[in-house]
Amino acid sequence: MGIGEIRGDEQTAALLDTELWQLSDAQLIEAIPAVTAQIHRLQALRVSLVGETDHRRVVPDPAHPALKHWLANTPAGMLSVSEASRIVSLARLLREQPDLAAAYESGGLRADLAVLIGAFCETPPKNMPEGIVPEIRKRLIDEVSHGTGDAAALRKSITDLRDAFAQIPPAEDTDRNEFYASQTLTGRVVIKGDVDSETGEMLLTALSKLSAPVPGPGGEPDPRPAALRRADAVTEMLRRFHDCGAGPVEGGEKPHLTVLVNINDLHHCDGDGDGDGEGGCECGCGGGEAGQGGKGEAAGHSSGSGGSRNGHGPGSGSGSAGGLGPLMMWTGPLSRASTRRLACDCIITPIIINDDGVPLKLGRKDRLVPASLRRALIVRDRCCAFPGCGRPAAWTDAHHIIHWADGGETDLSNTVLLCRNHHRLIHHSEWEVFIGPDLLPWFRPPRSRDPDRKPLPAHGRTAA
Ligand SMILES: [Zn+2]
Ligand SMILES: [Zn+2]
């Protein structure tokens, strides 16, 4: 790729100084492919420059020793780390495979197709004779250069080649296994994979057992579509894995997630009558546990004025991990409502921090539901206690009726078994649960459902 070639493209350069309305239709239509070709030439030049920098092992900035990170952080930027990483990978492949580089730089081969061909030829099937790799590469380039084929066709040709040279049947070849879990801009995680038949069999067996429809209490069909049932099954598989995985046991169950959370984010801050008799934020948070090292007060009261309600109202800028709200280690922000729900049972280990982001303590011992309490809850509630639910106890969380962060006790009079759906509902809606004089859970529906909010008995119980 010559720099002169790029400088010499005066036609596209002139467009930068042109008022576009002055162009005729023909000129307009001619300009677009010309600019596209110029963009490709510039991109190819960037790849070459990155390849040369990489080859010389130049470290442009010690703060970003990996080239891809430097590339994503240059002031001209405009590249995500994954885009920068693709550029570096392509640059390395092209340096090793000059015929591929020539096809790409000439503008005849797209970058994504060059990566597919380059990656295949870099690690060809074990049984493919080394001598035929250049010939195969040329064949693949010819197949897709100048728009004669697309990525799907190329992938098929590569798969056919792998099959032809495979020692073991493709279905059983674990070397081809791939699994991606990538976070999207909305914070969700997209999962994509390709696994051998044995792994697939294990996955399908587990999914089949865990995603079976669960009929409602009156025998009505499970309303969840099949895809949602499978997704719920994956959540359940992960939960069970973390239950029996290595790591410290808390209350008979192992914590599943670590969340960085300011203590204020765990307090009940919605400001409406919460019906639990708390009478506002009596903040059991400042107390002894956080009080070590003189940082304790800052944990509970961002204003430092012990006992005040500052920092507890909605929109008051109350506690957050560095001002961002609760943060999970891998996927980032988590809503305050979900944090409270997860912190309710011992599914998460909250790392409590102060307003400066300094960790103060790890969770709170009295939030954990010990195995003995869980057994007692199973005897009392038998299943998800939500009226009309009845999902098995194994699928339930122990919900704290008054959250432990608000001073609620971890005992029978303050906990209730709820399946994940109804646990979510209780935390995220107007539904409320309380323990009645009969020592059983009762549920208060939202006003939209019953203007009088008359309490309903737990599942399988009847009103006296
Ligand atoms: Zn809860
Ligand atoms: Zn339920």
C-alpha cells in the first residue's frame, strides 16, 4: 500500500470543498463508490501501519502497552477495543500471508473475509499437508474476491475443507468449539456458541429437564414461551453451579455474584407508605459493623450527620459506587431495585463502599439465611408462597420482608419463600407481603388490582 496512491486521489479530496447541492446526479452517484474505495485504501493503510508498528514492537504509550488498547485510546479514537483488536489481528495475519495482504490491499477482498481466510490458513486442519496451504488460500481468495461470494459461502467452503481433512467426525471435534458471551450496549449479554455433540448432549439434557413447562396451580398451561423457559433453565443451571462450586459457603449456600454497592443503595428509599411499620429510614446501617476505622459513619450517612435522612431520598444523589449506582464486576450497572432483590437472599456478596468508593465491609452476617431457617421456611411455606403460584421450594429465594439493609431480621417472622418471578414482582411492584397474626405470609395486592388492597392468603392457604 503506497502512501502516494492515497495522496493522489484528488477527486475525493476535492469533494471535501464542494457544496454537494452543486453536484449533478451522475456526479453524486459516481462519488459514492469513489469515496468507498478511498475509505478502503485508508483502512488498508491503517492496517499496514499497525502491522509495521506491531512488527517493530514499538510501544507508543507505556500507559497502554497492548497495541489494541493504545489504538482504541488515541485522541483520534473513534474505535472500540474490539474494533481495534480486529485491526491488530488482521494486521498480524496479513504480515504472515503476503498473498492475502495483496488481495486485501488491492480492494478486492473485504476485511472480514480476509480474517476468515487468514485465520483458517494460520491454523489449518491437522491433517492438511502444509504444502497445499498456499494453493487452498488462493482458491478461497478467488472464491470471494471482487464480490463473487459472501461470508456464508466462504464459511461453508472452510467447513468443507475442515471436514475433508478431519480425523474425527466434525460433530465430535472439540477443536472447533466456540463460545461467546458479549455484552451489548443495553447492558444485556448475548450468548453464541458452537459445540461438539457430547457437550451439546449434556446441554440439551440439562435444558430439557429444567425447561419443562410448569402448570399453574389450577392446571392451566405454563404461560412462558419455550425460549423463555430455556433461558430460565440456563439461569437455574448457573445458580446450581454456583451453589456447588468452590468458594466460601454462606448460610449453606454460596454467593453467586459480587456487587459493588453503596450502603445507601440498599435502603428502602421509594418514599411511599411501605406498610412495614419501619417509619422511614431508621438506617440500621451505621452501627458497629461499619464503624471500624472511623469510616463507619460515612457508610450509612453520606452527609456524615448521623441519624439524618440526607442521602436517602429519591434523586438526592444518594449512595452509589463512585456515583454510578450498584455495579456488577462483569456487566456493570445494576438497578437499585434488583440489587435489593439479589441482596435479599445470599445470591450476591455486596461489597459495601462509602461515597469515595472505599470498601468498608463485606456484606452483613445477619443477612444470610442459614440452612436451618431455610428448612423451617420450607416446612411453613412448602413452595413459592405467592397466591396461585406454588413453584417448588427448590426454585425459591428467601425474601426478607423488611430488608436486612433496613434493619430487618433474618428469621421466620421476616422471611418468605418466593420463586424468582414473584420475588421480582414483590421488589419491583406495589405487591407487598407481611406475616399475619396466624404466623403465615399474607399478600397485599396493588391498588390497580384491588382498590381496598385486601390481603390474600399465601398459596395453598385459605382465608380464615
Ligand atoms: Zn427480596
Ligand atoms: Zn411464585
